Amino acid sequence: MEQCYDLGVEDLEQLSAAELHTPNSYLIILNGLILGKHKSPQRFANGMRKLRRAGRIREFVSIFVNDKQCCVYIASDGGRVCRPLVIAEKGVSRIKEHHMNELRNGVRDFNSFLRDGLIEYLDVNEENNSLIALYEKEATPDTTHIEIEPFTILGVCAGLIPYPHHNQSPRNTYQCAMGKQAMGNIAYNQLNRMDGLLYLLVYPQRPLLTTRTIELVGYDKLGAGQNATVAVMSYSGYDIEDAIVMNKSSLDRGFGRCIVMKKYAAICQKYKNLTSDRLIKPQRQGSEAEKMQILDDDGLASPGEIIRNRDIYINKESPTVTITQVTSPMGLPDSAYKSSRQTYKGTEGEPTVIDRVALHSDENNNLSIKFMIRQTRRPEIGDKFSSRHGQKGVCGIIVQQEDLPFSERGICPDLIMNPHGFPSRMTVGKMIELLGSKAGVSCGRFHYGNAFGEPSGHADTVDAISETLVKHGFSYNGKDFIYSGITGMPLQAYIFMGPIYYQKLKHMVLDKMHARGSGPRVMMTRQPTEGRSRNGGLRVGEMERDCLIAYGASMLIHERLMLSSDPFEAQVCRKCGLLGYYNYKLKIGICSMCKNGENMSTMKLPYACKLLFQELQSMNIVPRLKLTEA
Amino acid sequence: MGTATESESMDSESTSTQEETFTKVSVWDLPDLPKGKLPPHIELQRTRVLCGSLAPTNTENVNYSGAYAAMGVDNSVRFEQFRNNFKVEIVRLEEDELEFDMVGIDPSLANAFRRILIAELPTMAIEKVLIANNTSIIQDEVLAHRLGLIPIEVDPRLFEYMSENDVPNEKNTIVFKLHARCTKGSDRLRVLSSELKWLPNGSELILGTEHPASSSSAKPKTYTSFSCSQDTLPEFSNDPIAPKDADIIVAKLGPGQEIELEAHAVKGMGKTHAKWSPVATAWYRMLPEVVLLRDIEDDEAEALVKKCPVKVFDIEDIGKGKKRATVAQPRVCTLCRECIREEGWDKNVALRRVNDHFIFTIESTGALPPEVLFTEAVKILEEKCERVITELS
């Protein structure tokens, strides 16, 4: 602040109203507080920046001149994203060859560049005051900064996309959201952690087409996908609407296999009266023995056991009295305990295994027991996959290897993608990825696809890739001569085929599929419950109802909205029009208003309707039913 | 296909292109062809796939026996003719790889062999893994899956299929044992497929339902019921069963970790699971035919030779300091179409495929040598044909 005043900021308190409103003076605002005014803001800002470059104020302080608002904003608070950029003077970079030599020799590091005022951090506001050149050679005399490297414009998520600058921008945005749902390795200690829900890939690979960002963030060490050989062609009709066709043999060999781990926790509670829950030995004989098969002698499920639906995984008992004092809290008789065992509610299908059991004490010093439960799944129809270009699709069909097309070299695709995914999405980057990966596998070198990387050599050009392809006997355009696996004859087109990095996303049908016949109902309305977790029904909603009305399918509406939902037989009084009740002793309906059962009739109506009538009555609105003979 | 009018119109088309003249020639003025022979351009359509620069054409072959009836040519397959023309020639035979030419056969048949090789030839593979102890970081299911994919060097013909309610016995099951331990304080250990030890007497793990006290005298019941040891059988007595490759990494063990398990291999087919497929892959390609449509000389010839990455073309001296391009080895053509990429070059070079000549490659996983695999595939196809015939009659 002092330095601001030194640079000629006039204190607000010493200014008159006229001075305050002079047109060409700027308000100086520090973190939202007005410091004062300055006559020549540009000179002030330059001065402040010089101070920052000299290290007199911190490197993350931003100075931003807003000409529209006649303000200079100085921000030093946290939460602003700052990017380092090379400072340029009159379009010439401050970093010279001898600096770089020093860097190479290890004399310099990043901080020394910062200290010497060669590099500075800009936040979003200050970026608007500067003219940033992508490359040194593009700098003009007006340029204030030069990018250290253009791909650093993108962060981690977008940095994983190869050739993002060839894609339509929304696709990159989609991929940034989708990359986070991809399965893979999460950390080196992933098998020691007790995550609530963990999705792992069994055989993760590093992408054949990498970027510098991938290397910098370690995505090549903890990958989240696999390189699949993709043929871009139509096959079988089960690939419409972005669905993909998968090779069964590839799945057999481990493609897309994943491990799902889920945590189940239990606490051995200690109570106020010094009693506590206890773990007891499982019964080895008798009716309960079957459900306790997987328990160890300590009453906990043992690691490595296969757990089935309704199996008990912790044989726990709780004392019946937990609040009032008992004489000997530790020596309670067996009768003073009630069972509070926990059973596993899972679905049939993939076998589920106890992976680990961890014991520890929680913040209240209770014994906490955590079970990791594991499932290994192979991809099935309906599982979601995505390439790195925002092109997601579900598996539409799984085909035997011998039915799939094969190339001149006997290569069979792992995955077939419909070409209709390309024209509207305009993900040219994906095509280049395919070419680059194909060249990569044939020449044995990982190819790069950095954002904006072609001029700086961080991305292989299509021409160079084509040349490599030709050298290894492929067509320059990546299209192969393919034979049909069904007829044995060549296909009437050359097929664009090569490896693309595919991610398996964590949305799997096994977790989502749901159907119900009869099942639980909500108590209040007697309608079926909602949601898969409650084994709920599938709702015929308003719009579906509209369709049925428009179609005139009255019986279907009646069946869906009442008979299959909440039918109720109500007693209605023909005289007063109110609902009565059924007297089981006299076997007649009685109207509680008229106090007799003379004019009662029975009718069917949705229970929700009856509920509405009663709720209306409770607020002094009387709904009366007028019945006529049907 | 092949009605009289159609073929005639094709006639006139081809003559005009062949002679590069665009004068109209009446159909009736065309030269007479010897009876029983197709005109050359139709013969080309019948026997070749044309690989243009944009797409292959003429990929469907003509199966209909009366397709060329209008020209007096019989297109039906005659057994005599087939027997005379059919030819198999082995190009390369290695331990696990076989390349051979199959000439004079329909693509559908060649494909049938390929499909049978991949999906319908049985082998033995580990199907059941009984894990006694696994403290390694690799999960039981994953370990079992990895074990399943290890090829086992054993003739599957000596075994029977195990159906659902069969008891595992010496005729349908091979039992392996794997016991690896990494002692504390030592380096990380790689468990290789060579550690899978064959148990000719069947399982050594005692069935869980068996009470050890009840039958102390009799042999305790295990997971298999072998009536005799497999190594007393003549086939295996001096040829112990083992994985084909000894250096496949099954798992890696850290200090103090241990794996103890028993793996049961059974007979199965590639269509149920890829681990039973006896081939890594089997495929064919049609014989490439590269034809120079005109003489390509001097600089053009040099350029053409340079274009091809696999050296299909060569240069020959025709005297007077002139050079001419020749097609030296069309067989190696990978169809990169580099030679016809440049504008107009498709008029100079024609890439074709002979549609009844197949270069067949079989990569065996090792259970059976590739040449045996092929004969087995032929037997299976034969069996299938016989079944169809008996069903029909």
C-alpha cells in the first residue's frame, strides 16, 4: 500500500469532490477497497509491475487497468488462477540464449527466472491488459508477453486430448467432463485405501498417442484406458446412434475388464452405560449356518470369500439396554443382547468377493470395521465407452472374432465404430489420433499430439505420420483393404482402421438395469415406490399419459394409472356424497355422516384420490361425490 | 448377372477402352470368340478383385452356374475340374507358424477354414482355479483369468469334453499346481508360467465336505476323481504336460507374499472363450497381382520403384540406355496403393487380387503344430458337410 502511495496515488480522504470526479483520473482499488486516485494510471500500473518484477511485491499480485470503469484493480487475494508467461520488451523476449544455456546446465531453475523478472504470473484480469504471442517469432512490437509453451493454455483434463486444436470446441469440453468418469488407476496406493466406491481397470495402458501434458501429469504411469484397434465402418446395425460393436475375443483377453470395489462399514458402538456391541462367533450348524458361511471365527467375513445375497458379513450383537445403568456392563448375559448383524444385499450375476477387512477406532474411540467388497466385470452390452474426443457410446453388440472383418495382416478390430459419428461431431483430432497411433505401433515410437504443437514440434504432423505409414506398407490415409469375416470376400471399401485410446466410463448397465413386477408401495399413497434402490416402479408420467389420452387408449390409462398403481375400494354415501367405511361385523358400508348404511355403494378409485378427499376435508373443504348408474 | 444384353454392352465398353479409341463399334462387328471361353474383360471380372485408388471393386465372385450361359460358358463347379485345379503349396513352415498357398478354391471355403481354426478347434485351457492361498496384490479373479490364457502344450484329441454334471477325471481334466512364495527380505519375485507343475494324479486338495477323521484309511476325496495316473498313459509317460511358453508372467510377488493354487484345465472351443482358440490368429489374403498397363520407362520407372515401400517393382535394362519398370515380386504387395496415389497413375498400374488364390497364414498358440491344426480344421468341415448330407437324406 505504501508503495502505491509512493507511486503517486492520492489518498481518497484528502480529495475534494471535484477532484474525485475529474474525468481522466483513475480509482486505485486494492482487493475491492478504494485506496485513492491516480492521474496517469498506465504509468502507475507499469511502475507497480516493475516493482513486482523486481520482487518488491509478491509475484501473484495482479495489476489490471480497466479503462471502461476508470479503475486500476490491484488484487493480492487468493483464489485467482495465475499463469506464468515470458515477459517481452518491444516484442523481444527477455529470455535470451544464455539464460537457456544456464537452465540446461542446471544453474537456473524456474524460480530464478521469476526472480530475475524474465517470467511473471498473470491472472485473468491482467491478461486483458497484455498482448500475448503464442510463439517468439510471432511477436510484434506491441507484444508484452510470450507463451512459455502454447499447450500450457490447457489444463490437465484438456491436456489429455490429442490434437484438441483439430476438434470442434464443444467436443473438447465434453471430453473434459468425461475424462473424469473414466476407469483406470487412481493412485499408487489404490489397493491400500478404503474408498467408498472405486472403479479400477484390470489392464490399463498408456495412450499410444501421448501429449506432453500426459507425461507431465503422469497419465502414462496411471492410465485410464486401453488402446483399441478401431475399424470405422458400419457393422450389423447394432451400431446406430453411437453404439459400438465389440470383439468377444478381445473381451475374453481382458479388454475393458474392470474391478468395482465398494466399502461397507460397521461400528461396534460403546454406549453411555458402559455396555457395548459385541462380535460373536458364527453358528456352524443349524438354520443360520448357511448365511454365515463366509464368516471367520471372529464373526467378521474373511477376505477372499465369495459373498452372496443375504449373506451375513458381520455377526454383531447389541445390548438391549443402552441408556439406563446396568450392574455389570461387561458381563451381561446373552439374553441381554439382541442381534444386530448386517447382511449383504446384492444382486446375482458377477460374483462378489470380500477384498479386505480393516479394523480401526473412530473419533469416538469405537471399533470401526470396514469391508471392501470387490467385483470383477467384463464389458457387456450397454456398458459405456468413450474415446478421448467426447465421443461416447454404449456397447451395442458383442461379436465373435471370426465374424469380424480382418485386414491383409490378419488384424481384427477390437471395436467397430460407426462412421456417422464423424460428420456432425467434426472430431478430426480422433482421426489424426488413429493415424498417429497406427504409425506409432508400426514404427515403435510413441507419437505426440500436443495442443497447438505442430509448429513447435510437439505434435507429429499428418504428413509425417502418412510417410511413416507408407514406409511400413500401409496406405497414407490409414485405410486398409479388409476382408469380411462372414463371407470371406473383400469389402467394397477401404476401411479406416487403427488404434484409438478408449476409456471405459463408470456407467455400467449392471448398476442401472431395473425392472419390477409387483413390489413395495409407499405407505401414504399406496402407490409403488420410486427409484431403483427401492425396487420402485416405472412411472407413466404426465407426457406418457398425454400420449395415451391423445390416442384414446382409455382402458390402458385406467389400467396404468389405477389398477396397476393404487386401486382402492371405497364406500360412498349416495345421499351426502361423502366417503364412508366398511363394517366387517355387519358386512355393510356405513356412512359416518348419515350414521347409517342405507344409501351406500362401493366404488373403485385411486387411493391417492381418496387421500385427497380426506385432506380436503381436513381443511374444511367438502368434496362430494355424485354417483350415477353406469 | 450375365444376361445377354448386359454382357454385350460390356463388350462394347471394354473394346473402346482397350483400344483407346472412341469410335463407336457395333456389337455385331466384334470379333468372334472361341466357344467355351469368356471374353478377356469378363474373365477378369470373374477371377480378379480390382483394387482401385478409392475402393476395391468387383469383390463379389460369381457363383451362379448359369451366369455366362449366354456366352456358352458353363460357370458351374465341376468336381473333376476342381480336383485338377486345386493346389496347396507350403511357403513357410515354422514351429508355430505356417504360411501356405491355397489355389483354386472359393473364398467362402477358405473363410470356413479360417473360422473353424479360430473358433471350432478344441484345445485344453485352464478353466477352474482353486485358490488355497493368495496374499499377492493380484486379485483372485484376475489371476484365474491370466492362468486361463496360458497356452498348454497338450494334444486335445486325447481328452474328452467335460459336460456340466461330469466328474473331473483323468480323461477330461489336467491338473496343475502352482506354489510360489517370496521370502521376506528378498527382492520382488516374478511368478512365471513355468511354475505351473503338472499333477498327473489329479488334485491334491481335499474336498471341503470331507471329514478328515471319517476315512483315514481310504484315500481322502479330492476335487478330482482320477482312476489312474495320467503319466501311466502311453501318450504322456515320457512327455510331461506343461505350458507351451515358460516365460509368461503370471503374477509378481512382493516380499512375504504367497500364491498357492491348483488349476484345472479342460477341453473347450474358441467360440466359448478365446483362451481355447488354438491359433493366435489365422487369416488369408488373396494373391496380389500387379500389372503395368503400359510400358513405364526411364524417370517414370525410377519414380515408380521409389514409390513402393515393399519393393514390388524393379528396373530392367532394355538396351540403348533405356530402362523399363517391371513387376518383380507382386506377392509382397501390401496394397498401400502408393503407386496409384498420384493423379493418373491408376491408368499405368493396376492392382488386382486373384480371387481363388489364398495366401493362408496360421499362427498357432502351441497346443498343436499349425499343419496339424489345418488338417483338423479340414476334418471338422468334412464332418459338418456329412452332417448336412445325412440330415437332408
